[in-house]
Amino acid sequence: MTASLLQVSVAQPGGYRDVSPTDVMRLGFPGRVIDVREPHEFIGELGHMPRAELVPLATIDSAAKSWDRSQPLLLVCRSGGRSGRAAQLLASMGFQTLYNLAGGMIAYGSCGLPIER
């Protein structure tokens, strides 16, 4: 049996799950990848994940008003803190399937995974 993201992720009190970069790449992610950093970070030294959409944390509540609340979301930032806060906010807005990239782009980059700039 192949593992699923639900099986390999860790539930957090804020209504989302932490998932490792290697598990995301190994299992794939079926939903949207939302990077909550600032524009200069998105194109900066750490780069961003393929398919990532830039939605800075300060704008996520207004941007998310029109999003499908049943679509899975993977939240990404530099180290996992801001994306965790974004996931908590989205959970409070009724989003159902939320994942936070554990360790953020620092962990992702240290795994040697594909990066875009």
C-alpha cells in the first residue's frame, strides 16, 4: 500500500497538518501550493517550489475569500512559521485540507529538491 500525505503528516492544534518536503515530493501534492513570503523572498536566494503561487501572509485573508474551501492547500514560507500561521487562519475561515511545509524552504532546499527563481 502506498502512503498518503494524510498518513505521513502530523496533525497540529491549529487545524492543519505538517508535512516534510521529501514526503510532498515523493507522494505529490494534488492541490494548490501557496507561498506566503514576501515577493523578494519568493525570487531570492531560497527560490520557491515549482507551481507555487505567491500570496504574502498580510494578504492571505482577503485573497482566500474567493478560493474553494475544499481544495487541498500546501502553505510554504522560509522556515514554516508564517505558513503555519497562514494555515491556522485558513482553517478558521473554513478551509478543510491544509498542509504546512515543515521547515519551509530552508528544509526543502537542504533536501536538494527542485527550486525555481
